[in-house]
Amino acid sequence: VDTLKGDGPFTVFAPTDDAFAALPDGTVETLLKPENKDKLASILTYHVVPGKVMSGDLSDNMSATTAQGGDLTIKTKDGVTVNGVNVVSADIEASNGVIHVIDAVIIPE
């Protein structure tokens, strides 16, 4: 995805391997087909927020606009969630931003 080739900074909500494995059978294979390139790019960029957002910057019911153009809702009560998905590891620093690991793939509506 070309979005992440930029200088950043970016905040990436990265699903675990188990999150991808939990998708319905055939989902990943279907998304990897050339004719589904735009849909795959949409899902991937829906997990990216321009700017570096650390966990300390988050507030309950915060909204963040993704690189895809949609909005994510972040909640901080009883643990941090993004669109209802749990953040399982936060604030992993990267050269072009920060990664927060999540336990499910977020599909744009």
C-alpha cells in the first residue's frame, strides 16, 4: 500500500495473525486476487491513521479519521478498543510512527 511509503508519521492498528485467521474461510485468498486490489487497499488503509497517536493521547469516544477516509471510534473504558476491537499491545515505536496491535481485522462499512 503506497500510503505507508510516505514519510509519516502514521499510527497503525495492526491485527494479529490470529485476527486474520479468524476471518471467514477464503476471505484472505479472495482479497489477494488482482481484481480485489482496491478492496484490499481500502481495508489496509482503514487500519492507518495519519499522525503519531500514542496511547496517552487517547480519550474515550475519540474519533480518528483513517487514511482510507473512514472514521474509527476509540474507547478507553475497561481497556482500549478501536471500533469495538481490543488493543492487545500499544505504543510499539516505529521509524515512521507507532503501532498498536489489535485482536481482530476492522472492515470498513
